[in-house]
Amino acid sequence: MKPIPSPHKRSHLIRNGATLDKGRMMAMEAQEWMEESEEAFYSILTYLRALKERGVRGRVRDRVALFCIDNGIKLGSGSRSFANSKWAAMERYIALADPSLVGTVIEMNDSYIDCYGLLPVSWMENVRAENAPY
């Protein structure tokens, strides 16, 4: 399965075997979470839209981490309830779901997932395999 290009264009990471491998692992973990967590995803998306409406900027990742913890949303693995690597992938899916959040509450930094791309999610119309630009 070919990945869907990330909505964030990397600026500092060089695409090579190591960054592709790390990105692929991130993409696989993110896809697994997304397939199992449609309701949680939309809860986070709704929360981000509310932050945007209030004009909140800065440290949004930390606000989302607290939101997830307070609402029993696990965006991590093992004993961690929130992992930055999962958030990096989540930001990209959020950017595809609502591009108006980019540059407001979503400010992406380079991530290994940008070297690989996102994997399709069955319930996201614009991120399904049949809609991928390949």
C-alpha cells in the first residue's frame, strides 16, 4: 500500500532509508490508532476547532495532551497516555480533515512521517486508499 503524501512539506529532514523506516513505523502506528479511534479523533478535532474559535495559540500540543488525559483518550502506547510521535501523525490527519486549522492551532514541525507519508483510514473520505493521489 502506497502512502498518501503528508500535508506538511519537510524542510530539514533528508529522505533516506533511515528516515523512511522511522516514518513508516510512525505511519503504521498512526493508522492503527486512527482505525480504532474515530470517536476520539473527532473529539480532538472538535476541541481544536473550539481553541481556534477562541483565538488560542501556542502550546496547543500540551493543551491537547491534557484534553486527552482528562477525557480518557489514549494517544500513546504502553503506560504513556500521550506520545509526541503520535501527535505528529495526528496533526497531519487533522490538517487533512480541516485545513483551516493549519497555521492557527496546528503548527507542524518536521517529522519522520513526512518522509514516508500517511496511510489510508477507512472512515476518512479524503484519506482512503482509493482517493490517494498515486
